[in-house]
Amino acid sequence: MAGQWPEVPAAAEGPAGVSSAPVTDPRSAAPGALGLLAAPPGLPDPNIAPPVVAEPGDAFAVLRVLELVARVERGRPLLLDDLVASLNARYLDWLFDAP
């Protein structure tokens, strides 16, 4: 099933469209458990050369973050630190920080 998006079952709805899905997810995220899928079709290549000076809200950083988040496995908890570590490992010309 590598590279395919898993089916996500729809949550049952109660009266007036209120979901009966649980409020919390008992699964926990483990460090280093970042599973990636194939990039969705039409997503731009994130391996572009950024400007010499990084600026907040820069489109280069946004593209790199979006490309990674688009490939993260759905339905599994993950740590923000794992996303940041993955970005820093992939793109040595940029430093990503957790907020």
C-alpha cells in the first residue's frame, strides 16, 4: 500500500449533524515515527534554490513545509519536532524551528 492514501471512514453523525467521533485520540506519537507517502500529483518540486537571506513568510520555506506535510501519513499522531527534524535533514541550506 506504499504511496497510496488510506481510506478514512466517515464519522457517524448524531442529531443536528453532531459527530459521534471521540474527542481525543488514545494513540500517542513516538519520536522518529514519521511515515511519508508519495507526493500528491501536481505538487511543485521543493528542491528549489532559496534566496540568500531568509525572510518570515518566504514562499520557499512555505513550499518545503507544505510538501512535507502533504506526504505525512494520515490518521497517525506525530510530533512537531519530527517534522522540524525532517525539514532540517532534507534542506541543509535552511534552518527550520518549531514555534
